[in-house]
Amino acid sequence: MTETLPLILATILTAATPLMIAALGEHVVERAGVINLGVEGMMIVGAASGFAVAVLADSSPLGLLAGLLAGLGLAVAFGLAVVVFATNQVATGLALTILGLGLAGLVGQGFVGQPRAAMAPLAIPLLAEIPVVGPALFTGDPVFFLSLGLVALVAFVLSRTRLGLLLRAAGENQDSAHALGLPVMRLRFAAILFGGAMAGLAGAYLSLIYTRFWSPGMSAGRGWIALALVVFAGGKVWRLVFGAYLFGGITVAQLHAQAGAIGLPSQLLSALPYVMTIAALLALSLGGRKGQGAAGSLGQPFVPER
Amino acid sequence: MTPLFVLTPRPFVSPLRRVLTPVCALAAALAIGGVIVALLGRSPAAAFRVFLVEPLTDPWAAQEVLLKATPLVLIATGLLFCFRASRWNIGAEGQFLVGGLCGGGIAILTHGMTGAWILPAMMLAGACGGLAYAALPALLRVRFGISEILTSLMLVYVADLLLDYLVRGPWRDPKGFNFPQSVAFSDAALLHPLLEGGRLHAGMILALAAALAAALVFRRTLFGFAIAASGEAPRAANFAGFNEGRITILVFLISGALAGLAGVIEVAGQVGQLRPGFGQGLGFTAIIVAFLGRLSPLGAVLAALVIAVLLIGAESAQVSLKLPLDLARFFMGLLLICILLGESLERYRIRFRRAEKERPA
Amino acid sequence: MVRISTRLAAFALALGLSGAAGAQEKLKVGFIYVGPVGDFGWSYQHDQGRKAIEAAFPGKVETSFIESVPEADSERAIEQLARTGHKLIFTTSFGYMEPTLKVAKKYPNVMFEHATGYKRDRNVATYSAKFHEGRYIIGKIAGRMTKTNTIGYVGAVPIPEVIAGINAFYLGAKSVNPDVKIKITWVNEWFNPGKESDAAKALMDQGADIITQHTDSPAPLQQAAARGKFAFGQASDMTRFAEKHILTSIIDDWAPYYVERTRAVLEGKWQSQDVFDGLAKGKVKMGPYVNMPDDVKRLAEETEKAIIAGTADPFLCPVVAQDGRTIECKGGNRLSDEQVVGMNYFVQGIEGTIPK
């Protein structure tokens, strides 16, 4: 057991990392008062572009960067539409997903069926030597460590810095934020760019680290799960991390339950991650931890009076 | 650094502008799409004809467009109730599936029987199923304050797996070589084509009736007003005597019932049996239909037709122009964004900023 | 009677074609795919078959395809091909069965070929491949190669084809290693690389040292290789995804069949039929046997030869089901094709239940 436990933990972390990164980006976007349903589209374009560049340049780090930039690129389009031209956010996001699925297919066309070598794992000196926990938590792919850093950074910026305060103010009540002289539109645009970059990075993680090849549709709905995790977080970054690992953990646990032949229908086991996410939210709510809910101005287009 | 321009609401939108903006949006999308098609070495004119003209002028294709639009109109009409009230039902797909399951269940139970009551019973069961499945997220929100966005979305996956379980297990066709599918429905459980040789069935009439009824509710009834009020300002609506919780539950029930009805119509009209994956993502597509139609029932009908034309055009383009589906999807996303931009420019005027330094008041 | 009318129809068609010889009208062949052509699995392999047709009859045929067609909404796509002059249409997923039959009734002069189904008509033929023959061979390889006596099997969805594959694999493994155990996880999807790779990891964590899969992506193979375990390729030769850890691949090769049926239409000899064949006709092929000791390689090659010769078969009688009942032997000394096509039980020795 001490041999396999770190492996199981590592499996869970790999499954949860892309969800967490994409959700973290969307979390910031929604705190700024914008909802972007295009996460799935930005993610798949990130996966395709990341893989394409990694192959062409023969460098996975460059691929990750390219995925991030591709997500950022789509986010620019989204930001122009919803922030500058005040289009409907829900519809624009959904359109972005459709566009992204198509674009990813076009970008990835020439790269179907090509393999890619694994990135060397990072091991944190000393800590990686700790039994069980060490190999699982302190040895891993570089993006996993990056994701932890990003979580800390986002949590810090949102709750402890002036920028975070301004961002949340723009999301909570756009009109009073504007009245106070805050650059609501610029704050939102910046948040959207961050969200796009994270979704793109999460996508590149799929095609370069999680499973190392490109295939259309490989995001397989993970962008939607990321959106659900943002709701699960209820405005708190720690809940987002908890939600991502819970979802990843149950996904992996149910596969173990199946392999152990415990005799329950596999469909029931496959449904567990979804049901348990609802149950966890119910438990949090019954325990008096309702979360903050969505930002006050979420989804409303902002057009300054003057 | 001040923005280059600001938007200001137009006090009055002329009818000409209303007509011209979608046309301009279409033209813009076509221009971009045409350049891409030309770069791929195909004729943009042919692409335009295949993609947008033929689905409307060819009688066969036009029927198929109406057929494809039917479930979209029904689901989107239901979603309008939720979205107008700012309740975010993202799980219409799940309600659609459960509706199809309940209606299909009646068809399987009555297999081999005849009777004019079977089809109405299926529709009733489907609507009730969708309604019950939508009640879950509504109740969880009202009672426990759990976001309906998350619950309704998660329940889609659960419904999908439930369908999978049923057609592999209890409802599997005993003569179907153990493939995951139910028996083929009997004649009495099928929605038959209206015209000889075509596939269009009475579902379209139901869908239009639902859209019309919704339009009346929104315009003429207190309930319609309550929904709008609740969507604009929930607290104010509460003061005005509209119970927030009750509205949440009602809009979800209506939306679920219509999605469920659409599910039955799909299995009884198109598929003719229960099988995994009969949802095809229609419940998600309907969300964009609702918003593209600017949350109005008539708009939803038009938007559903636009989407159906594009979906069918994408198939024709693959056959006659050998254009990849991905390109069609890209174009579809582009067109939708152009339409949304156009809508914005219809409502707002662009005022370019001069050198003057404006400080927000 | 049915036969004759089929021939007449095909003959009439051939006349029509040759009648337009001056204009050299091409035969249009259409395909409906359930996934994107770039899935590098099921649909990709069918598309390779389509390309083989174009290569085999240069200037004489024109092919088209519609990809990612949902099974529940496929009737329109199939009719789209039929009404645009396609005279031979391949519908390449089980779920296209009823829609194919419906459209075929409306277009009696168009020939349809439906993959993996069981309902035919005078202008609807069915075809499928005995992938379980390949699974029997890789079962033998796995049985010999495993050190932990535990083999992991990543299943897509519990349809008879997948069940028969699991049984054939297990019977192959047990025939060379009576102590072997297989552990099965269902992804409940055909294609979800992330989940497939998680499933493979879970199986290895539970002691499996060989991984096999009946899902579409190379993810399980890649994950096995990453942990130094052995695995097999699916649908195409996947050697490049794990050069040091692949044992062989089971390859779907539809090209010979598609070329043959196209030729039949061109020559006016097409008629409705049901074809269920495998290694012998080259519809199922084995990749190179690599990364294994010579005696295992020899065993694999001999098994392959014996299956082609008809002397070996995964389901030679007696076949005993999980619950202990002996399956009636309807195909002489082996199970009949119908029995294999509709298989819904595990054979004795497999733990776990089939999801119902």
C-alpha cells in the first residue's frame, strides 16, 4: 500500500490539475463580474496550439507557453466583444466555445497521431524524500507546482492587495465602482485575459502532460466542470482547490472501485463525481458555509453612463 | 490612457436599423468566412449557396431545418422563463433526457398496443419527468441556497448515465443482440410525418404553440411581469409581493416540462426508440438559441432556425464542397459573435473620444 | 427472388454508369462517421479505407464523408448522401442501423453498407470484423508476459463486441497461464483520453503489470509505458507511442473490404450480404510482435496462423459462462457467429459483473 498510495495520489493530482487551473482563471473572471462560458473552447484551442508548437519547436515548455497564449488570444476576442462592445456574456461565451472547437480542429489537423515524449518530473529537494507524501506531492510535473503557486498568488492578490480589492469592487457593483472612478472596463478586460491564459494552459496540460498527444474533443467537457467548480468555490479560492481535488479524487476512486469488482453498476459509479459534488455543496451549506455566491454584477454588461 | 470610444445607449432604434444590423453582421461574417474558404481553394460563392441558401430554398432541406429547429424552439422557450427571471438553468439537456426516458418508458410498457391515448400519455409523462428533474436544482436553491448553475449542470451527466443504465439493463431490447437500445416503438407511440416522403412531424406545431403561449404570458400576465421584475431586481420584486422562491420553482418547472416534452418529441418523432446519446447536446444549443433570440419567444424561433440552417449547411458543405466540419464550426461561432456584436451596435451608439480628458462623474 | 432483384438493381445501376461512359461519370461513394476523422481510432481507420478506394480507382470514383454524426440524428445525414447521387454509402457505427434501413427504403437504387449491425435489406448489407481473434492472440501474449498474474483491461462501453473481446482475451491468457486474473474498468465512453489514462493508472495501482484497452485513444498505452509496464495498441499500429513497451497492436483495416465492395458496384455485382471475418481476410491485422521473448513471439505467430487456417478460435467449445452453465455449441466445434455477435456474459474465471 505504501508503494501504490503515492501513485494513486499522483493520479488524482494529474486529473485535478487542469480542472483547477482553468477554474482558477474563470474564478478571477467571475470575481470581476464577467461570466465566460467559453472555457471549454479556450481550453481545446490551448490543447491543439500547445501540442502543435511543442512538436514544431520540439519543446514542451514552449508548447505550454503557446497553449497559454492561444487561450489568451481567444480571450482578447471575448473581451473585445463583452467589455468593449457590451455583448451578452452568456451567448458570446457559448459562441466562443463553438468557434474554439472548430479552430482547434483546424489547428490540430496535421498533428493527429503524433506522439510526444514526457516532460521530466520535478522533484523538490529534501521534501521529495518523505515517505508516501514525498513522491506524491513533491515529485511531479512542473505545471502541478506552478498551479499551486498560481492558487497562492490568486488567493493573495484577490484578498490582500489593492488590485484584488478593485477587481472585486468592479464585480460586486459596477455602477458604484465606476462612480468611484475605478477603471471597471480595464479591470474586467485584464481579468478576462488572465482567465483565457489559464484555460489555454490547462488545455496544453491535457495534450502535453496528462495524455501526450493531440486529438479533437480531448477536453471532453472539462471546461464545463471547471465552470461548475467556480460555482462550487462560492468566491473562496480554498473551496475551489478542495472542489477540484474532490472531483478528481472521486473520479479516480470510482475507477478503483470498478477494478476491485465490487459489483455496483459502472454507470452508478461513474455518476459519483457529479452526485458527490452536489452532496459536498449541500454539506457545506448545511454546515453554515454558504459561500459568498456570485459577484453582484455577474453577467451584466457594463456601459458607463457618460 | 482613455478608451478610444465609449458606447452610449440609443434613445430610439429605428426599424431600418433593426433590419440592417443583422444583415450587416451576416455580411461581416460572410466576408471573413469567404476569405478563409477562398484561402482553402474553394469558391466562396458556392460555399454561400450550400451553407445558407440551399437549406432554405430546397424543400427537402427546408423541412429538415424545421425538424431540427423543433426541439430547440421548445427547450429555448422553456429556458426563457428561467433566464428572464435570472435563474440559470444550464441543465436543460438533462431534463430533455429524463423527459425522453419517461415518455419512452410508456412506449416500452405499451409496446404492441394500439390506441390514440398512448402518444398523449407519453407526452404527459415526458413533461412530468422533465418537470420533476428540474425541480431538484430549484428546490436545492430555494431550500439550501445551492447554486442552480452547478446542480443543473451536474445532473445532466447523471441523466446521461441513467439512460445508459436503462438501455443496457432493464429496458434493453430482448431481441436486439444485447446492443444498448430499447425495442423500436410501436406505431401508436410514434409521431408520424405530416407530409408524405418527408420527416417533419406535428412537434413543430407544438413548439410554435409553446412559443406563442410564452409570448402571451410574458406580455399579458401578472406572472410574466413578476418574472421580469424578479429578474431585474429580486429584492424589489419581493417587496412587491412576488415570492422569490416560488418564482424560482415555477420557472424551473415550466422550463423542465418543456425540455421534457421536447425529449419525448425527439424520441417519438426522430429516433423511434431509446438509445444512449439521443440528447445530442440540444439542451446546450438551446441556451445559445435563447440568448441569440434576445430572450424573446419570437426571437428564439428565429434563432433556432438560424442554428438549424447552419447545422444542416455544415453537413452539405462536407459533402458537396469537402469542407471540414471544423471549418463549419469555426464559421458558426464567428457568425454568432458577429450577430451579437451587431445587436450591441444596434442598441448603442459609438462615440469616439477626442483629445478631451473626461473624468467619470 | 430477393437475390435476383438485387442483381437486377445492381445491373441496372451498372448500365446507367456505363451509359454515361462518354462523360465518364464517377461512382460516388459516401461515408458517415460517428467521430471526427482525426480521432486516430475508429473513424480514422474507416477514413483510411475511404482513401484506399480513391487510390484504387483513380478517376473512376469520388468519395465524400460526413463526420461526427450523432447516431440519434443520423437519418438526415445519410439521406443527404443518398440524394446527392452517392450510389454506395457506408454507415460506420452500430447506431446508424435503423436510420440506414429507413433511408434505404426510400432510395432503392442506392447500395448501403452498415458496419456492426444485424438488420439487412435487399440494398443494405452488413459487415463487421472479428476483432476478438486479435484479442485472443494478445491474451496469450499477456498471459505469458505477466509477472503479477494480473492484467488490466480498460473497457469503453459494455456492448457485445467489447464483452466478446474481453472473453477472448481472457480465454487466450488462461490457456497459457491458469493463474491469470483480469481486472476491468469501464470508462463508459469511447473516447476520453484523460479518463482512459486514469483508468489504466488505477489498474496498475491494483497490481496489473500488463494493460490492454478497448477504447479509442493511445492514452492507456502511453501511461503503461510511463510506468515501465507493457501494453497493446488499438485500431492502428501504435508503436510510435511506446516503442519500448508496446507488445503488438490490433489493427482495423477496412481498406480491402471497401475496395472490394466498390469494385462490386462498379462491375454491377453488388448484392446484399453479411460479412463477419477477421484475420483470414485481413480485416483484422496484427502489428509487429515486439518487446517479447522469442518463444512468446513464436506462440503469437503460431496462434495467428492457426486462426487464419481455421484450426484455432477463441470460442472453441466447450465455452463455460461465469455462472457455470455450458454454452450451447451452435457453430460446429465453436460458437456460431450469432452467438459471438450477441455475447452478453463473461466466461468462467472472470471476476466482476457486466454493467447492466
